Amino acid sequence: MKQICATLQITLLLLISLAATAQRPGMTGSQPGLVRWIDDTHMLFRTIGDDGKPVISEYDCRTGKSVVVTDYASDMEKLRDILPEGFQPGPDMAVSPDIRSVVISRDNDLWYYSFDVREGRKLTSDPENEMNARFAPDGRKLAYTKKKDLYVFDLDLDKEIRLTFDATDKIYNGWASWVYMEEILGRPSRYAAFWWSPDATRIAYLHTDDNPVPLYYLNALENTDGIHGRLEITPYPKPGDPNPKVKMGIADLSTGKTTWVKTDENTDQYIAWPSWTPDSRKLMVQVLNRDQNDMKFILADVASGDFAEVYRETRPTWVDFFEDIYVMKDGSGFIARSYRNDWYNLYYYGWDGVLKSQITDFNWKVTELVKVDEAKKEVYFHGTGADPLGSHLYRVRLDGTKLLQVTSGDGSHTASVSPGGSYFLDTWSSINDPGGINLIDKKGKVVRTVHREAIPAFDASKHQKPELVRIKTADGLFDMPALITYPVNFDPAKKYPVVFTIYGGPDAGSIRNRWQGLQPRWYAENGIVTINVDHRGSGTFGKKGLDYMHRSLGKWEISDYSDAVRWLRQQPWADASRMGITGGSYGGYVTCMALTAGADYWTHGIADYSVTDWRLYDNVYTERYMDTPEDNPEGYKSGSAITHAASLKGKILIRHGDMDDNVHMQNTIWLVTTLQDMNKPFEMMIYPGERHGWGGPKRIFMTNEGNSFWTKSFFNK
């Protein structure tokens, strides 16, 4: 349920981002936008020709003139050309740093292709599958795991080197346990838990012992698994359960030996997200206690494993892992984006642990560190600014002086910086304007508009209408942003059903001041108003709002969303007798709580792959907010939909995949058996063989099923 994705770990994703064009929500097809910068004053820019096909041009920022590049091929297209027929770029493909070579998995072996070796070179030849191959920074070696041990292939020596030898079904080297993958490293890691040193001579990796962790059993019963089914067994720690034992190793490729960072693997703590110093002589490791309220950065010597503490952050509630540390290439230290003053700000620390400067000090969020120009001592970042629903690009000196807001105007702005910082390409939109793309100079002045989207004429008979409003919480502390989407042919004199479309998890706000588009969704086409609300714990209000959720998941979501229902009841067009809510995962949890604990406010709901009782979800995520069931029994009780099941009086459709290895279907089973025992009617649909969310034919069935539920419930159709 981890919401902030892991730092980009597969070079392929970088290539995809380089080739991507600017997209504005609600718009489809290829859009004009940046392909990539050529140098400080020239870029490749994509426009759309009269025939609807993309046109790539070399654009001169100084003059505004462009020349069509007739033979342009993207990096991805070039790489695709060297792959064997039938192979497409994908997550199993490793791309060299110079983007001239690729390694793919083919028939459980690794194959090397490059612009110089187009016929392909087979690297491994054994029945075992090599996983998560990653090039070293020098492009001449690959690291990967096989049967959960760590290996390296030296392209120059044409040799596979095994670095670890003790992996079992529960002991892993360079391979993450399930809970580390899901909640700490993130799904983009694909279980990879190893990191190359800058000089390509060492690899840091996690050694994980899952033996203490209780096992969870999934029984595959779909017909693809045969008459007798199949058991799938995974170490899965639930709140209060023992965690995997983890330590950080540093493998030296010249000797094949591992030096262990001298943490105590028997201490109940989390270890992750290492950062190498530029000289590859030291490794900074993040160490978080089991209560997740005390974070330490330790700096370890790669030869001895001895370490010193260089950073510490504590809070009464919780501290998150730092996933976007920037290491200064000049060896002076690192930049961290931290919530330590209740808002995400940037801090510059030396390797001695001394704060060199607080780069930003805002009462709003720095959302992304975009670029650090070390020569000019300048930092570029995206942040919300005073409008928490907007986004702008900023530049500031490394010492925190000379702040410049580069982009301006209403809405959400995402800007790309030219290599030398002379120009910025700003892609923007707002809820009332599809926006465009502006070229901005280093002083923040708009040089020219490169592209402008036409503002479509609004036709109430054809278009949905979005509106941003603010709804004050009952305690008067927060003005919650809410996005309302009115249906086609909306008539304020009529009564309409309303559906909350939500996720609702901590620090997972979803409302932004950006173009939503006028193309109506199914709800708008069928006479249903939808509303999405960011509650106090959404992150919109910084740590002040987030901390309310500590030890009380479910309480404030339902309280704040209920305030939104009370506001809706005051609108002449809202029908309180048809008040729906729907969401998946955490959104499914909120839906279940809304129909039970919030039964006086919601009449209908669709809950997908939902947590129903926090004792049933994994411990890393749950304990971050709730502590353990032993320490917080009342919080777990009041935050359980099962506790409030007797209050159900509306109609609810509960859906789950029976092979969900994230939110186990056990959650749904516990809730529905309670409802059955209470003689509470409900609807339920099981999706055989499906995990946490799904596509394909079952997604089509699921969509039609949901639409049918709303039309039947709201309109008796």
C-alpha cells in the first residue's frame, strides 16, 4: 500500500521518461512537448502534424525557430531495433548507462545486445532465472540475483561471478522480502535490493532472513491450477509479528568478500535506502526503529563496516524513509527532503553530520528536487507554493538565498531545466484552462509560448463540468479541497445522486489545480455527481494534518468526509437519499467504514480489495500509523469496519481477488461472515486468480458490474 514510489531503479524507465511528451489530464493521444534537451539552448520538441502524426523538430530557444528532424528515432526506438524479433522493451530489460547496450532475459538466460553486437551474445546458460539485471556505472558489468543469491557478470572477462552462497527459501541476498518490497523499496524495485558503487567496484546489498516471519497461505483455486489447486506461501508479517532480520552487506568484486555494516540484525529495526559517497569509500544507510519514529543515517566505512551517525530525526508520531537523497558530486555532503518542520523542505548536510544550510523554509510542500547545479551552487525544485493544489518550479542558492519562482500563473506547472539552466520549458494547466507550454529564461521571464491548447467551448449537453470548492471541517481547523464533477445536462434545480470517488490514505492527497478535461466519464454521462475530497490527513495540510491519523486510522477520514456530506446536504441539487462512495485498497477500507461507522451519511458503496481490520494488513505500513495492537487496542478496534458492522443499513458491494497477496481476501471474509451472522444483506463478487487490482476481461466485467450497481441502486434500472 506504499504510495510514494521507489526511486527510479530501472534505466528503462528513464528512457521512457525521456521520450515522453507533456500530457495534460483529460487529454488523449500524443501531445506536443519536450522530447529532450540537446544543449543549453536547443531542444528536440514534438508537435502534431496535420495528419495527426508526431513531428520532431530541433528548436532554437534563442530565436524560436525550428527545423524538422526527418530521420529522428528515439532512444527507445533505437534500442528496439537491436533486439531480436518479437522482443519488446520491458521491465526485464537492463539498459547501459550510455544507452547503447541492453541485456534481456530470454528463455531464463541473459542475452547482451548492443549497437556493435547486434546478433546477440548469450551471457548465462543454466536453468535458473536471472532477475533484475542492472548495469554497473561503467557499463561493463551486470549485477543480478539468481535463486535469491547475488551475482555479477563481467562483460570484459566473459565471466559470471557468484558473490553470495547462503540463500534459501527464506534467506535472501540482494532480494527483498515481501514487506520490504511493498512498503519500503516500492514495487518498481521488483524485489531488487542491491546498489552499485559509483566506481563499479562494490555492491551494497540487503541480507534478509525471513525465518522469524509468520507464513501466509493463499490457495489458488482457479481452473488454471488444476483439480487440486495450489498453495502459495509467503512470509507476511502482520501487526505485532516478528520482522525479517536484515543487515547491509558491501561486496568487494576484487576479492568476492562481503563487509557487513556493523548494525545488530537482532535489533528490531528497518534498514534500507543506502547512498554511496562519490569516492565509493563510504556508504550511508538509513536505519529506522520498529516504532518508526526515530530515523538515523549512519555512514559506514566500506572496508571495516564501522559507522558514525550523521543524521537523526525523531517525531512523536512517525518518520518516513527518505527516498530522494541527493549526494553532492563534490563530496561535500547530501541534500535531504524532510518533514522535520511539519512541511517538506530541503536540508543540506555535510558527511560530518553538520547542517550546512536549510535550503528552504516554507509552510508548504517542496514536492520534488529537480536539479542541483553544483558549479553555480543552485538548486531547482518543484513545490506547491501558497496554493497547496498548485505546483511551480523554483530556483534557490544552496545556502537558501536568492529564491526565484521560475513559473508563474494559476494552476499546476511542471518545468524542465536546460543543461546549463538558461531556459525552462514549462508545461502547465489549471482546472479552468487546458494550458500550454511556455519557454522561460533564467530570470523567470516568459520568452514565448511554444504551444497553447485551445480552450474548448463548454457545451452543457455534451460536457461534464468540474469545480473546485473548499469545505470546512466541523472543528473549523481545515478547509478541505473538494473536486466536484457535475454531469452532462446538469440542472441545479434537480436532485442528483452523489458518489465519493476516493483513496483516502495518509499523505495521499489527489486533488490538484489542473485540467480535468471535458470528456465525460461514465458517471457524468449517467446523471451522477462525483466528488473527491482531500481530508486533513491527505498531506495537503502538512504534518499538522497528517499527525491526526496517528493511532486512529479511519477516525478522521470518516469524520471529515461526513462533514463533506453535511455540506452536500445543504446543496439544493444533492440527494441525501442517494449518497454513494467507492474506492479500492485504502479507498475500499474507507468505503467499508463509511457504510458502517458512517452509516448515517452514506447509503451505497462499492468496496474493492479492502482492508477491513488493520490487524490483517502488513506490519510496516500499519504500525507506522497505528503502533501495535498490544500498544493501541482501542485504535485497532475503533478503526475496524468489523467493529461497526452492526450499523450497516445501506447497500454495499464488496469485491476481492482471491489471490490478493497484498490485502488478503481474509479481510473480506472477516467482514462478510460478520455481516452474515448479523443478518445484514450485502452483495459480494470474488475474482478468481486475481491479485491486488486486475485488468483484462475481469476488469471489463468489474466495470460493467459497478455501473450496473449504481444504475440499479440510484435509478432502479
